[in-house]
Amino acid sequence: MKKIFQKILLKYSREILHKYKPEVIAVSGSVGKTSAKEAIFSVLRAKYPKAGVIRKNDKNYNNEFGLSFTIIGVDAPKRNPFKWIFVFLKAFIISRFFAHYPKVLILELGVDRPGDMDVLTDVVKPHIAVLTTIGISHLQNFKNEQQIFDEKRKIFKHLGSNDYAIINQDDPKVRTASSSLKSKILTYGFDSSADLWIDGYTAIYEKGGNYGSIFTLKYLGEKEEIFLPNTIGIQHVSAAACAAAVGVASGMDLSQISAALRYYKAEPGRMRLLAGEYGTIVLDDTYNAAPLSTHAALRELANFPAAHKIAVLGDMLELGAESEAAHVNIANELSRLSLDSVIFVGPEMRLAYEHLKKTGFESQSIQWFKSAVLAIAEARRLLAGSTVMLVKGSRGMQMDRVVRAVMRDKEQANRLLV
């Protein structure tokens, strides 16, 4: 039944896109695609301020069902039969009769196994296609990282000569995709060869009473200061530059883009700065975890201007045969950083815990717990003034439970957490 529903909804989605012909911006990658999607929405909303003109995926609607729900303009019906009837009825009406429809769709395309991108791009023919970066997420369904790249690069296969490919110049694999493209190309990144070059990034910066990230973006001899309030992390800076590239491809100038990015907000669980108990700061990065994002988060923690630094790390899931090596590499990264305490959570992170002990890591506290719930008491015990605590792990590890326990505004947890 699930497959039948999926095919029917994809058929309706294809018909809707063919009928209304919106400009489609598609985003994919192993890491950073949701942040890029949100940043692109922030930028293009400045160009299309009128309500209903621009639409994006909500939540994690990035698979076959999620793509259809976004195109149709409905929430996931879950197990409610009446809501499923409404979904099919709305899809039928929109595809058969005239309706007000967005001019721009920003669609995140998720890939879990070989062939997924073929299914998605059979429906979506983007005018602007973005590939953020390639890592080993979902490796249990792929032979290797190259196969992941080969699948995700299919996002470019329908681009014409007047379309744009937006490429992360910092990722060697993604950069190679440009050689076979017929479309226009814009690159972004920290590499000085990028069309939109990120220069002078400062991880923490106080501006007008707000903490955040600040950097200079350079393009064709022009430069503009970009400030992202209440947001830190290289991934968000990269997402902002990616969005700027989409803005340029859409005819916007850097000053417009800079003003628009001040409204960019990190999604819950993606390196969000939260107030913790006892005047501490919590870096909530609990939406998911892959090796690339975990290493990046640890480096941000190490650079954070606080007297005490604590990492609470849950398992990185879905890494297949690479899982052991990936978790040991986290221990190697930690051995090079100056942190006060590390709490490991989960059976995979026990590998990192055991390996870190062997390196002679000088920490006041290295502990391991089987689950996030069991780690809460120790996490709360470590909180003190001038402390920053990073909490990160794959979604299945429920590390947001730790954040909920140590955050100050617990009554806001349902709004602020994943």
C-alpha cells in the first residue's frame, strides 16, 4: 500500500509542476543541505516578500513522500485516514483545476540508497541545483563514498544551458562535478578560487548585543559583510555563502543578500546557541551527526571563548563498515583539543571513549554512558558559570533529552529543540 500511495503522489506532483511551472531550486548533499535550504529561503524571501510566492520543505520532508507533500502543500498525514483523503483530494484538485501556486519552490532532496535521486529528479527538474558536500552518511546502503557522490551528483543531470549549478568549492569531490556540466556554474566556499569567497570568518562575534558569526563575502571585485545572529559554525557560514550564490543566480546583489541573511535562523538542533542553567551556554547540535559535522562542531567548541568546555557526544549512526574507524577518529580529534570534560553516549561512542583513554588525554572527566537519559545527571553536575556545553549525536540517540535537562528555558523546549 505504501508503494502505491507513493507512486500516485509522485504522479500528481509531476503533473502539478508541469502545469504551474514554478522555478525550482533543489538542494542535496551529505551534510548541510537543510541549513542551505533555510538560508536560501531567507535570501529569496527578500526578493519575493509576498506571502505564498515561495515555498520550501518543512521539517525533514526530503524523501519521496516528503517531496510530494511539499509540492502539494500539505503536512504529513501520518496514520490519520481522513488526512490522507484530504492529501489525495487536494492533489487531484490542484493538478486538474486552476489554483494559486508558488512561483518558487526550494526543495531539499534526501538520498538514503542507490536510485533515490533518480526517483526524485524524475519528478523535479530544477532550474538551480545545489550540492553542498559529500560524506559517509547512510554508508550502510552504499558501497563507498564514491557511490554516494555518484548518486547525489544526479541532481545536476537535467540542468540546461540557462540553468545554474551551485557547487561547494571546498569539497574536492563536489568540485569535480563541474567538469561535465552544460549549465552555468557558481562556486562558493572558503577556498579563494570560489566565485563567492568567504573571507575573514570569526566564529563568535558580538554585534549590537547579539552573538553570532561574521565574515566577508567577495564576488567579482565586490565585498559585503555578512552577520548571522545567534548562529555559529562553519556549516552555517557555508550555508549562507551557498544561499548568496543562489541569490546571485537569481539576480540579487550582495547588499540585498547581506540584509536578507540577518533573518537566517539555524533550525533546531543545528549548532544553535541556547541559554543553559547557571549562566552557561549550550551548543545544541542534536539533529543528527556524521563524521564531518561532528569534527566541525568539536572545533567550534574548542574555539569558543569560555573558561570551561564540555562535549557530550552520542553515537554517529548509519555509517556501516566505517563506523568503528569514524568513532576512533573522533577520539583522535579530541586528543588534539583543549576540553575540560567529555561524556560519551552509546555503544559506538564507547570505542571513542576506550581509545581516548589510551591516548593519555588530560581531562578532568572522561565518562561513558549507555544512553542519553543515563548521561543527564553527570551533564548537569558539570554545569558551572562560564561553561559552554556541546551536545551532539545522531537523531536516534535522542541527545536532545540532555539539552532539555541543561537548558535554562525549559518551558520553551518544544519550540527550540528538535
